[in-house]
Amino acid sequence: MKLKVLTFSILSASLFANHAFATNHQVTIHANLQDRGAVINKDIYGQFAEHLGRGIYGGLWVGHDSDIPNTKGFRNDVVQALRDIKVPLLRWPGGCFADQYHWRDGIGPQEDRPITINSNWGGVEETNAVGTHEFFDLADLIGADTYINGNLATGSAQEMADWIEYMTSDKNSALANERRANGRREPWEIKYFGVGNEAWGCGGNMGPEQYVDLYQQYMSVIKTPPGKEILFVGSGGTTEDTQWTDVLSSRIHNDMGGISFHFYTLPNDDWDNKGSATEFDDTMWFKTLERTYRMKNYLQNNVDILDRNDPSGQLGFYVDEWGTWYDTEEGREPGFLYQQNTLRDAVVAAVNLNLFHEYAKRVHMTNIAQMVNVLQAMILTDGAKMVKTPTYHIFDMYKVFQDATAIPFTLDTTEYSMDGKDLPAVSATLAKGTDGRIYMALVNLDPENDADIDLNLNGEINTILAGRILTAQAITAKNTFDDQHALEPQPFQDWADNFVLPAKSVVVLTLK
Ligand code: AHR
């Protein structure tokens, strides 16, 4: 059955006619809306906030005495913006920072906390003003569940076990009482706990066999309070590597909720020359999307291994760091990883989210890197000013997919090609939301050519109720502190059974 069109104006009909060029991509989507796939775990929309640059200090935390309006030291404007996109999960304190972090530095009266050196990120002074209690305040303000990353490289099993007891025990133990003396009577909830980070690199420079030995040693002393569940995260691999997933999933049988995986999109695929965040042409646009689309193969290869080693499907595959990573802008602190964010980042985000939905059976959690002022951020700040990035708007448009149930579909699309490489011109996702409505997202990766979309959705009478589109004239379009609303979602009304998806756009449709 074809879609029933609620409103199909003369204007949209003529737009359709105008767009029906021979150069348009041709896309057909078939689905039976009564079919059901995996649940799209809301934790796929998790975010990462590391002690790095102005990610925490300035971006989130301004302190109780700041002129910038704040609650418990966290700036109100940023907290409200994050609440609006329903961030489900917050990962802290790193990253590489986590493996040199000693939790005792961040508890007790602020004035008594030691100043340490953030040797991973610019060698700057770390005041430890944001520690465990402040992190839980932030998660609470945002309305997010918590993901804490422990220190495996420079900590000890005892230190990690003590931190977990400090946070979660309801007993009359010395550690639980210390927490109470520091102002928190009730235990906190930890949803995920990472046992180290990037153990192959900044987290210890080791191989997977050595890591598994250490993991098991640590887990033998870590105790989760009865009745509580913490999903422990094994630190896994990156990019094309699958050995870490293989070794961890074949050797660790209990005490692990899933295995982490990191993949960053570098336009040039070169750490010494990553590419500019804001100055790029169609070739760099293509290269960026070609790199990001490698995520599909990485997901497939790791999921194949998990399906073999863990056929019951217990283990999650957690992409707990993903996003774009560009060259540092001239004049900015190299260790701070501050970068602007354009329409290209919005398309990167949407393509990755569509892939995570596709693999939702295994991909139960991901964290974009990072939340504020670092890498592919949702939000940028400059003193009291704040701007929402194009990536923020994708997370806003896509929040309807949190905990939705995927609907299987087939998508036939022409290709978007350059220099002998091909990408599908259109990426899509389709799901039934928790509110009973059907949501479809479509991304046109091609910056030049529109796509003719032919929807064949059978099984339920449907009406498109609403649509939102994020696009712009220029591929480099962005929001700045002086022009904060340059790129924002607009109503999208040019839909029907057949409609045109404009070049370089992301559209989310609501069906009923
Ligand atoms: O997100 C920035 C850094 O990238 C993280 O600290 C580390 O885990 C990764 O290499």
C-alpha cells in the first residue's frame, strides 16, 4: 500500500517536477511497517565528556561563583541545551585522561583538592574542581545515566574497587561513610564502568592477551553491591583491528557487558594532516564521508566475531568514541582539540547513527566524541556565549529513535562516486518510536545531486505527519557565535510517496 498523503500542496508538486532531472539519484525503499527488528538502545545516543581542553572547564563547569548563570557550578545554558536533546548517557572522565586519573584527587572540599597535571592534553593544570560528586550532579542535571571510565594503566585493582565501593555501597563501610561525609547519603547508580581505555595505546600500550589477564585480575577484586547491575566495559580495538574483539570475547566469559571500539573520521586518513574543519571542497567532503562510511565494515567485521564467540548475544559492541577529528585551527591550543562543526559533520553524524541503528542488535551503546568544545561537539562556548552545532541539531532530530524498534527495509540507491570510489548516495533508517509513531530518516550524501525517493511502505495505513530537514546552500555552512542560527532544522513538506531529497541534506519524517 502506498502512503496516504496528508498535505501535498501545489507548491510541493511543482518542486518535485522541477527536481526530476536525469542527474538525480534514484532511490527505492521497501518495507513492511509491521515487521520488527532490534530495539535501538537509547544509549546509542550517549556522549563523552573528558577532562580535555575546555570540554569540562568553561564548557560545562564554570564554578559556583561564576557570573555565568549556573546550577551547582554547571552552566545553565549548556545544561538546558543538553536536556533538550535527551542525552541518555554521559561518559567521564576520559579517554586517555581516565588512565591517569586518581579519584581521590576529586573528592572532599574543593580548596583541599590537589592541582595535578593533565599530561595527555596540553600539560595544563587540573584543579580537580570537577570530581566524582560534581560528575553525578552534572548527569543528574542533564538527566543522563552514567558511564565512568576507570584507571587501569596507572591505578590498581584496589583503587578501582574502592572507587566503585565509594560510589555504590549502601553499607556502613568506611568508604561509604566517607561519601556521606562528603555530602552524598545515598549510593549512586553506575550504568557502565570502563576497565581502562585504549589499552593498546595511551591506556598501557599492551596487547589484548595482557589486557585480558589484567581485566580478570581487576574483576576478581571488584564487587558490585548485591541487587545492582553495572555493565563493565572491556577496552577493545580501533579501526580495522578485530583482534581485540576476538581475544576479549573468547577469553572473558563473565563480568563484561560489552567491548568498546573507537573510530575517528579523519578526512585525509592521516594523523599529521587530518584536514580542516571549515575549509574544504567537494573532494574533501567525499573523502570525509568515504572514511566515515568505513564504520559499516568495522561494525560488520566485529559483529561477525561476536556472533561466533558469543552466539547467545550477551555482549554488546560499544562504539564509545566516534566522530570527526580535524587539524587544530591556527592560533588555538594544540592539545585542546577544539574544532568548528559544519553541515558535513551533521551528515557524518546522521550516517553513523543510521549505521548504529542497522547494527542495533549488538551495538547497544555509543558515545560521540565529545560533548562540548572538543572534537565533534554538540555545543561550542566562548565565555558566556554558547552556540549549538549542526551535529547538535542531528541529535535533536534523531532523538525520536531512542529506544525505538527498528523496522527492516530494503534500500536501492544509485551511487555517489569520486575518483573510482563509490558510496551509496542515500542512507536511511526506519523505526517505530516509543510513542507508536513511525520515524524515517534519510540522508543524501551527495553535495550536488538531489535524490528521487520512491517509498513503498506496506502493512499499515500511513500518513506523513511532519518532516524536518537540515541542509544549506554551502557545504561549509556552520553556526558561529555571531550567527548562531545560520543552520537549523526547517520544516520539510515536499513529501509524498515520491519526493525529492535535496542534495547534502538530512530529513526526519514522522508517520502515523
Ligand atoms: O577523544 C579524545 C581521545 O581520543 C581520547 O582521550 C582517547 O581515548 C582517544 O584516543
